[in-house]
Amino acid sequence: MDLLHRERIAESIKSPETDSLFIDPLLEESQIGSVSLDLRLGYDFLVSILTRKPSIETSTAPNHSHRGIGSYFQETRRELGETFVLYPNQVVLCTTLEYVSLPHNMYADILSRSSYTRLGIPLNTMVQPGFRGCVPLELFNHGNSPVELVIGSRVCQARFFEIDIAVEYSQNNNIRKYFGHVRPTVSSADSDNEMQKLRNISAILD
């Protein structure tokens, strides 16, 4: 496993090979750092809201009606250069401005830039080999004060790692749930295959 440095990141982006690193738009070459690439905050947001329901259900019994996870979030959009306010203890789903395509032998760690970590907004997620789409970001303000985020600002950075073998971006021959999205998407925890298995186990134990 190799961590890509500046030259190898630039070479991979410019490679004519079909299965190579693709970043669009890359507004400035200066986004490529020594061992990382800065990514910008996108336009669309899903903001968590309070409802009358006491909790978000991630598992329900068959034929039991429940409120979909998407109903706990409200859509909003900002334009480039406008601000979005992230309030304390608020979950906000968004994406990067850039569309990213990873080769099947490369994965990426997505981390908040230190300037935003110091404001109480840490990010730490992994993007699987073969991913396509705008990188999903889950923002949470751990601080005591609201923070204004500017659309298009460099809020996070990607570190790219090459692995020895190419792997498919799939699970059990099925494309992953968040593949190819260009707008934020709510959790699909309530549709995980394991939920049915757990319900079956619970029925047996009852």
C-alpha cells in the first residue's frame, strides 16, 4: 500500500488511462498538496430536524409503517461564495464540489483540514476503491458557537492510497448504496440486508 505524493497525484489525474484518478472540477493546481488534495464544499445540504417522533427507526417489523429516514432531514441549497451556518450539535449531510472517480486499485481517506478541525468540525471517512460521485461529507459542529461555512471553500482533504490488487466497488455482486451520487443522500441503515436476518433471529428467540 502506497501513499501518493504530489507528483503521483498529478500524474494519475492527467493519465489517459480509463481507470485512473478523476477529479472535476479541479479549480486550482494548488489544491494538490505534498501528500493530499484539498476538496471544496458543495452546494446542497440535508439538515437534520426535530420531529414529533422520539427516534429514527433503523429497523422495523414487517408490515409496520414507519417514518422514512429522509423525513428527518430538510433540503437546502446555497450558491458558490454564499454561506451556510452549521449550528452546535447539528448533523448536516453534504458533498464535495468535486466529482471524484477512483481507480479500482486506489482508496481515499477524507479528513477535515486542520483549520476546520480547530473550529470543532472534524471529518474522518474512507472512500472505497472504484468509487464514483461527489464525496459524501457528514458535518457535525462539536463547538459551542455556530460556524459559517463558505460554499466552494476547501473544507477537507483526501489522501490517496494505491493497493496491490484491483477490487470491485460492490458487495455480494451488488453496487454499493451510495455509488454515483452527486447530491447528499440520507442513511440507508433501515434497508441493510442484515436487518431482516436480525429480525428472524429475534423471532426465534421470542
